[in-house]
Amino acid sequence: MEPTALLPFAAWESFYVIVGSSAAALTGLQFVVIVLGAELGMGSGSTTRAFGTPTIVHFGAVLLLSAVLSAPWHRLSSASLCLTVCGILGLAYGVIVIRHARRQTAYKPVLEDWIWHFTLPLIAYATLTATAATLPQHPEPSLFAVGGVALLLLFVGIHNAWDSVTYIATERRKPE
């Protein structure tokens, strides 16, 4: 066991308890938003796949990052591998989300949607992938970057959940 491997993670324990708990709580609230939209007959399955489900995935990614970095790793390289896989899967999922957004016809994304729903998550997952590879050699800056990725995904999720709620609220009030 590398004794220094455990030290950098211990300093981040409180951060990941807060961030992970926030992501878990917000995931539950996003479920309510999706149900509310469905009950009001707003959107479609393809719209939910493009705009609702990714928010859950980003909150889940934050929760997963929190769990990964709270695990009792014996080697930084093991944590690095796990984070790299998370980043690659996030990038692949981001591409799938963009395909769903282009195929759905119920809503035309505007610039803000392209930034918050598609670009920022891809930047976060690309940063995670690149940063994870440097974790064993440069743990301190790498952990700050991963913490930044977790916060970015958390704030993207908050923004996108709010965007969904306000869309549902304003569309519901429009006369038919």
C-alpha cells in the first residue's frame, strides 16, 4: 500500500460528502420534475431522453465521483483508472444525448440549451478523462480539477433542472 495515496483523498472527505449528498437529493427532485411534466402531457420520450434524463445522469455522475473519491483506495493508479472510465463513459453519453436532442422534434434547442445541456457536460467529462490520467503523478492539482468537474456537473444539473421546471411552468400557462 502506498501510504501517501490515502492522504490526498482524506483531505477531500467533507467536500465529497456535501457534493455527493447534494447530487443525491437533487436527483430525487428531478424525478418529481419529470413526473410533473409527464402528468401535464409536456414533451415526449425523446425530449425527456434529450433534456431530462441527462440531468439525472449528471447528478448520478457527481454521486459516483463522490463515492469513488471517498473509497479507501490503496493506490492512486486504481482511482485514476476508475475516474478515467467515468470520464470516457460520460463523453460517450454526451454524444448520445446530442443525437437525441437533434432527433427530437418537440422542442428546438436555443444557444443556452446547447451550452448548458451539451457543451458544459462534454467539457466536464473531457476534463475528468484528462485529469484522471495525471492523478498518480500530480495528485493535488488533479484532485482540485476533479472537484471542479464535480461542481460543474452539479451546477449544470441544477441549471438544467431549473430550466425544465420553468419551461413546464411557462408552457402550462400558455393559452392553447
